[in-house]
Amino acid sequence: MIGEVHMRPLRNRVSRSVLIAALAGGLILPLAGCGSVKVPDGFPVAQVPLQSTSLRAAERSGDAWNLTVDGHADQIADAVSKLKDAGFAVVGQSRTDAGPTYSLSSTEYSVRVGVSADGKDLEYGVVARAKGDAATPAPDASASPEGAASPEASAAPEESPAGDEG
């Protein structure tokens, strides 16, 4: 009987702890979803594949969207590859201290994808193309995330610098 007297308070303490943890978990879990970022309405999810579905920030302004997704500088090549597989052509490339930024285009959308300033995320800028825009250039087979050719480089033969004739 003495053992039962000591067991009940222990059992009650365990039950109360489990109940408190369950209640706290029930309150905390829904609150965790309150801060999650959703893809903005109208974003062309099927036409513009993202490297990650874990969004850090997203906004829409008319037919333009800016999204920041979870990703690192070493994932930029995969991001560009996904876009190319979806029918986009690399039409330009630049570089910042954080990493490369690519401009890609399809018949429906123009996309800029690059590394955030801190190198911890990938940033997408997506704009719907107007119906009368010029046709998308054919993808350059030699253009790759590591060494995309610029449209100027593929459009005209390389000229020698002025004063370098002879």
C-alpha cells in the first residue's frame, strides 16, 4: 500500500507533464505555420520550376514576382538546369561577390535567378512576357551555368580591339 501511495503522485505528475506537453505542442505547432511564406497568387508554378519549395520571402506586383528560396550558391547550377529543362534559354549572365546571376527567357516568362548577398539563399525575379515580345532565342548548346555565352557573343563574330590591326 505504501508503494501505491507513492506511485499515484508519480503517475499523476507524469500524466500532468504529458498533458502540458501535449497542450503546448498543440499551441506551438499551429503558431509555427503562421510565419510560413506561401507562393504568391498567380505565380506560374508549372512553368517556372524553383530550386526549393522552402520560401523565405515572396511578393507579387502585377505580372512580376520576386521570391527568395532556401538554397546556397552551390545550387545555382541546379536551379538553372531545372529552368532549361522547362524550356528556358540562358540569355545572359553576370557575377556578384555572392555568386553568379543568370537571365533566362521562354516564350511566356523572363527569369533572373541568382545568389542572395549573404550566399544563403537563391533569389528569383519572374516577369510575364508581353504577347508581342520578340521570340525567345534558341538555347545555345554551349551555354551552361558554369560558362553561359552572352547573346552578343553568339550573335556576332569576335572583333579585334581597335588599334590592334596588323
